[in-house]
Amino acid sequence: MPTLRPTKTMIISVMFLLFWGTNLYLYYDITHTPPTPNVIDYPNPVADVDDATGDGSFSDVDTTVGIVGEDDELGLTAVNPLGLNISGIEHNLQFVQEINNEPYMNPHFKLAKDHIPIIIRGFDKTRYLKKVLEAWKQVTNIHETVIIVSFDGIFPDSIKAVREVDFCRVKIVINPFSGNLYKDRFPGRDPTVCVNEADQYGNERPYPYTNGKHHFWWIANYAFDSLWVNTNAIAFFEEDHLPDMVTYDLLKSVYSKRNELCEECAGIALGSHVDAKPKTEKHFLDSIALRPVTPNLGLVLFRSSWKMLKDRTDHFCTFDDYNWDLTLTQAGPRDILPKHYIYIEYNHIVHIGACGAFKHREQNPDCAIPQKLLKMYDKIQSIVNDFDPYSTEFKVNGKSTARLHKGFGGWGCSRDHELCMDIAKLYG
């Protein structure tokens, strides 16, 4: 059976579906025929800092997962393996458009005037996400805010889990620039892109590591400059960040005291998963430090800092590090962002992502949550049970500054730079 070739008109129609009428640069060369894939798959994106070996190289990763099942509960159908690549893209983007245009669920919940919106970025780890959503349900006053779950691909089980949330306003969005929607075309794993370009360590474009930075940049732009243009702070979490019961009240309390604690800080950091010894002792509950963001366990970014970052889009989009959080960290010593965040020393968040974004799945194929982490979480819950963040007088007990660093690499492809820069032009 001969392979059909997509026409220029077909490709342009897909661009319209993606950008919904916005006047955005076309990243795809519509004069060339894309390769035809054997199957549309949805690899697990985003890279944790420990995925870099430290010497600028990248470990081998397995990104093989199944296609969307036929006649599944979300109304998706499997893509014919003999079909056109463009048909798969169109199928994906139509679904993304439908999801992103859906209204908030649970609109009967009334938002507090001083609420802080919460974004949870998801990467197809449904077991983690379900546990995290169960934890958010127990968080005090979570009903007064809104949660956006932003997925980096079409993950039916995870989407279904979010649809079952009943404790606050919630909305699902999907990053329309995720490489997971494309397969063999940029921003997916495109063998024709940046062939002669490398990062500072000599690595070729290390897809799917590039997905994580694009995802954060898109949802941050979308949230600050489209969804919540009058909001002064937005909290960013991930699907393996397990919050304790006071997390939301803690963020609101520290935010209300930000001028006393650190008027010039860029935001609030709830800890770092690279800390050697998590601080779970009761005497740390009122302890604050002024530190760079580092690989984070929850981050509140202030709008004032967002405006600074947006004014220097070139830094975020060209700095040679595939980690979005370390890119923010290095904005400090370069005088692009304030050098410090209000860093909450007590570990109110447990990082349960034991199998990593790409690694360790051979030892833990089901991404089971280690019991020691759940015991730590139970201990934290028992300690904060009688903790009132609003009446607490927080004490600043330390201060540190990030050293200038050239980045961990993985972000040397000019097409990634261009896509990132153009995303910034979509909103605001």
C-alpha cells in the first residue's frame, strides 16, 4: 500500500488548530513532507536534575509507551499505524484544543480574594498523581483556590483522575507545544533538526529532556499572561510533590509577610529535593532562609519577578540548561531576577518520584512509592497537625547565593530557542 503524502493545505490547517488563530511564527517547514511514523506514542517527558550525569552528558533513556487505546473513556481513538503523520498530529491537536477550551470544573466553589492559584505539571505518572490529589484534598482551605493540572501530553488515566476531583475548582490543560504530540517532527524527536548543532558539552539535542523546559515556559506564560492576568503570585508544583495539610495556608501566610521577610525576593520556595537531610523536626517550622531556588519542591513565583523574567526571555530561552528551575537559579547571579527566594526550611512537601522522570524504571517499573517516603509524610502530617502558619512569626536563619554556573547543557538547539522565544509572544 503506497504511503500517502500530506498536502500543504492539510499542514496549514493543523497549524490553525494548534494556534487557534494567533499570529505565531510557524516552526515547521510546510514545504517539506514529514516522515511517516509507525506508531504515535507518548513518552514521559521532563528531566530531573539527577538525569544529568554532572559531566554534561546524558544517560540513555527509555521513552517507549503505548498509544491511546481505541474507544477509550476519553473518546480518543487509536491512530492507524499506516496513517499519515499529519493525521496523528491533527488528531492530537484537536483533542488538546477541546481540553484546553473546557471550563473550570466545580465552579460552585467560591474563590477567596487573596487566593494563590496552583499549577500541577503532569507527566504520565498516574499513580503519583492520584496520591498527590488525595493529599491536596486534605489540605486546609484548598477549597478557596483553583488548581490547574497541566499535562505534557495526552495521558488518559491521569486526565480521568483529575476529572474526579471534587474539593476545589480545577481545570485540565495540555501543553500544545509538547513533543509528545508529534512523534518524528519538531518539537518531538526530529532527526532533521539541529543536525550540526550541539550544546556546550558537545551533545546533540537530547529529546525528550527538552520537553520539561518548554512545558514550564508555556504554562507560566499562559497562566500569568492569559488565565490570571490580575494575580500577583502563582504556585508551581509537579505530580510527584506530596503536600502536607498546611501547605496552602503556609504559602498564603508567608506571601502576606513577604515584605517583612524579604521585600526584594523573587518568590517562595518550599524546599529542594537535592537536600541531603530533609528537615522534618518541629523546631524548623518557623525557620526561613534566603536562598536561590535550586531544584525545587514547589515554587511560588511573584508577578514582579515574572515581569523581570519575561523582559529577559532571551536568558530563559537560550541559557544552556534543560532544567527550567536551574535556569531560574542562574538568572539571579546574572542580575536578571532577584538573587534570593524565601526558602521554607521545614519539609512540607515530600518528593515521591522515586523512579525518576526517565531512569530507574527497570528497578521500579510500576513507579511504586517507597514506604519510607510515605512514613516520612505521615510523620510530617502529625507534626503540622497543630501548626498555625498565620500566627507564626517566621525567623530568617540563613542566607546564601547561587554561584555563577554555565549550566548542565541539553539546550543547544536553535529550534528550541526559537520555539521558546515565540511562545513568549503568544500572550500578554
